[in-house]
Amino acid sequence: MPQTTQFSVFTANKPGVLAEVCRTMAREKINITGMSMMDAAESGVLRLITDKPDSARVALQRMNIPMTETDVLAITLPNRVGAVADLCERLSNAHVHIAYMYATTGGRGANATVVFKVGDVKKAVRAIEAPGRLSTGKDMKIKLRHPPRVARRR
């Protein structure tokens, strides 16, 4: 399943805070695979996906920064015109609500990873994996990104 953990980190809106979070992840050898930052007058919300969610959780807790965790979908798509539209159409046709999304892209010919917060993860996965064509007549071939298996410490 392409489900993964997203951390929403609540930060002070001042210089250096984002750098501190990113530097902490780097020091712990945690790769940030997706992120989005939004701000308000006094604070910001950093949405963060990593290759090691368990390690990221520990690192963020040690920083003593307020955060929450959310299950999201991380879907790998070809980096081509209309790929996100095709995916959104498939979710819409299945009546899956998209609360928000953000994406990463690679260079020309590379894949993009799209992160979705949806109302029903299982329903969304079924809709994405369902065979068939879209209304555009295109075959929709999506590679679901499965998070790496992480050995849990006891």
C-alpha cells in the first residue's frame, strides 16, 4: 500500500527554524522525500515525509517541536503533462475527497511523487489500482510507492 506517515511540524515563523529541522534530519541520516511549508503571521506548518518515519519521529521529539502524524498516500507518477489530472480524475470518479496534496518532481523523464491526504485511504487505493481507461481515453498506469520496510527496535 502506498500509505506512509506525514509529520506536520508546527514551527515559529522566524529565520533558522526550517534549517534546524532539515539539519537534524541530515545529521540523523534521514532522507526527506517530500515536504511542504505554509505560513501564517506568527507560525508555520512544515509537512514532512521521510524514508525513515520511526527515526524522524524520534528526532523531532528530541527537538521538542509540536507535531502531529497523519497517514497519507505517496504515489509515483510519470513526470508528464496530465499525469496528476488523470490521478485526480480517478479519485473523483470514485468519490474520494482530497483534503490537500503536494508533489515533488524530477527532471525531464524522471518520475514525480504526489502526496495526497484523502478522506478514505483504502477507497483511494482501490480506485487507483482499478484497471481501465480514463475519460481522456488514456490508460492510467500508476506505480504505487510502497514505503521501505523498517525493522522495529524492541
